[in-house]
Amino acid sequence: MTNTTNFLAFDLGASSGRAVVGQFDGNRLSLHEAHRFANGPTRLLDSLHWDALALFSEMKTGLAKAASQFSGNIAALGVDTWGVDFGLLDRRGELIGNPYHYRDSRTDGQVEEAFKLVPREEIFQQTGIQFMQLNSLFQLFAMAQQNSPLFDIAETLLFMPDLFNYWFTGRKTAEYTIASTSQAYNMQENRWATELLAKLGIPSHIFMEVIPPGTNLGPLLPHLLEETGLRGEVPVIAPGCHDTASAVAAVPVSTDDAGRYAYISSGTWSLLGAETIAPVINPTSLKYNFTNEGGVQNTIRLLKNLDGLWLVQECRRVWAQQGKNYSFAQLTDMAAAAPAFTALVDPDDSLFLAPGDMGERMAEFCHRTGQPAPQDEGTIVRAFLESLALKYRWVLDRLEELVGHSIEVVHIVGGGTQNKLLNQFAADATGRRVVTGPIEATAIGNILLQMLAVGQISSLAEGREVVKRSFPVEVYEPQNFERWNSTYQRFLGLLSN
């Protein structure tokens, strides 16, 4: 391919990470995976952590492979990761300990403890963020409650993509989209929620300057150029550093579609929402526990975080330990052949938050709610997928109420789009047309923000047109809506929130 520009996206999710090179020829974008590596929690004694140094080592391997495959010619690079987790640095800029994993149990009960000091309404009024015990605010509050010695020596808090950007460039910042996931940021006034932090005993001096997505953080450090074989100066661009922000940036819609669609970033989590121009912070959004996270190009991601394919991923992991090594494709085929609607669960019940045997937990949920528990793997997976699709409908109905108009189309992007059974269930359960793709939306959105930063495109709208030209989509029409609608009434009686 001639006359192309190469961009490198590091896309780190909760179960894997990738280095993806995007080649742009002025009209279309093509993707090439340079490196893929596993990610996941590491248990140390009774705590769950991320191995940040191993992840950065894998990213350097990705740099070297990209340099080798593309003759050292990389125009820019960007990093996106999952939200809420962070590392703490001392006064020398050195990492203090291993960053905690958001599913670590130290935040159990901390939401309720925080409400004893600051009312739920006051926290939401400032932050506009969905209450989840895994949020950075409650991780930090747990540290304050436990008198963590880390606060005595911490000078800087860097969210995970900001930490990697610091190691790439030497610059410490907080990119807006990732900062907004923390529930420590005042979305009304676009600043850190210092008053809230003080009331909860969390030091505010550790939070860095907030920068907008698309910021050029400076060149890759010289020793990394030498170590990896990259040529020339390589700028590090902060894209939408929260992976969902980058995924939403790549939703293939036009300006004419504004307001008529919702998106689902589908993977370990399902993040379902709409783009708005301002936060929706009111008693109704609080009641429904929606979140207002920062988006790219001066937008807000009004959405709800749902446990997504995590439920199936954990089933597969536990069954593999038992000697049943199913692929995801096999599990989906087994689910398609299983009977419909044998049991339903609330995918976001606290029972399913921590790692473990999700089949046993489904049986526990069924016992608690007076349902027969599925007895085989295919029926368990189908029950999880059906329940997730029904939860999509619950969120969409409330999203329409919050934005004040109907939503006609649901765009599903990300790796979860490869589960065609869930895609069809989503159309059936919601009664709406579902359009899926691109699969690699997060990496694509990351690259679009790099292209904006270096002047290859002039607007996000232009970038989305590039996406529409470059990547195919699939369309799913609703089927059997009446049966799904009657099942939805049964589902409503099982919801915990």
C-alpha cells in the first residue's frame, strides 16, 4: 500500500491487550494487528491487582513489532484502557505498589459507608456518575477508611492509560474521558470534585491537570525509540483514553442520525447509552443510576454500565478448569440449541460481580427467585445472553425517557459483536433494528483521534465517514417480539435496580 500513514493504537481491555496499526490512504482505513497479549487480574494473598510492568513490557513488544512490520514508520501512537483503575506515584515519580483490580473486594460495602458522610444525591449532583463499588472514588475511600500508608507517600494519581502515557513520554496528566469515569470529577463544573474528596478523606493534591482527548502529549522518549527500532519523532496522542470513549467515537453514524440511535460497546462489559451535548444530572437519572462520562469532541456519554460477556467468559474459564475446554463459538452454538427462557437473571446483581463459578451463582439466583436452575452449559449460557438482552431493553426504555425522544436504531460495536446470537437477542428483546460493527471500534476510535490530532482528518464527522467506507456492518431485525415482550414482564420482577 502506497501513500499511507501508519498509526499505532494500544487497546487494553480487561481480558486482553493489542497493538493495532491503522493504515490510512486518505480515503479508507485498514487495520493490522501487530501484537496481542493476555490481561487479567493477579491474585496476591487476598487482593486482586494488575501487573502494570508486565503490561508495559508487552506494549514495548508491540512497539518493536510494529516498527519491524512497517519499517519503523509510525506517525503517532495512542493508548486506551478500561476505566476507574489507577496507579500511585511517589515524589520521585516511581510507582508505589501494584495497581488494584476493580473487582478487588476491598470496596465491598464502601458505597454505603460513603453515604454516611456524603448523601447519595450530593455525590451524584457533582459527579453525575453511576454508583458502582468499583469506581475510583470508592477505591480511594476504602484506602482512606483503612488508613492506607500509600496516602502518606503518594504525590500523583495516574489512571491506567495516563500511567502508560507517562512511561512513554515522561508527562503526567489526566485525560478527560478516563478522569470522568472516576466519580471524583465534577461534571457540572469541569474540575476535580475537591469538596467531595475532602469530605471523604481523600487527598486532592494527587490529581493531575485534566487534558482534552486529542492532546499531543509530546514525543516518545528517546530510549524507547532506540529500544524498539522506531524512526524519527513519534508523537504520543491522548485519544479517548477510556476504551468506551474511543469505541463510541467509531460508531458509524452520520450527523443526520443524531439523537435517533443508541450505542452498545459490547465486550466484557456492555456499555449502553447515547451521545449528548451536556450532562443529564437530575432526579430521574439518579433514580435509574445512569452515568455521565466524558466523550470526545465536547460530548457526554450518557450510559449505563452492564455486566456483559464477562458472565460467559467466567463460565468458560471455570469449565476449562474442570476439563471442559469449550471455545466461545462452541458455547454460542450450544446456547442457540438450548431451550428458550428456562431461567432469567439480573446480570448486574452483585452476585455476579466477583470472579467465580457463574453457573453456581446462576443456580443461587434462581433459588432465591423461585426459578428452576439450568442444568447444562448451553442452557446456562443462553439464560445469561437472554437476560443481558432483556436488560438492554430496560436501559433503552429509560434512556428514551432521559433524552426525551424515541431511539430507533441500536449500534453495537466492539468484540462482542462477534456473538451473533446475542446480537439477534438484542434486536428481539428491544424491538429495534440492531446494526453491528465495526468489531475493532475501540482501536479505530483511538486512531481517529490520532488522525485528528495530526491533521489527517478535520472532524469526528469526517472520521465516521471514513469508518463507514472502510468497515462492513450487519443488520438484525426484531423477531418474535411478542414472546420476548411477555418474557420481559417476567424479567422486570427479578431486577435488583
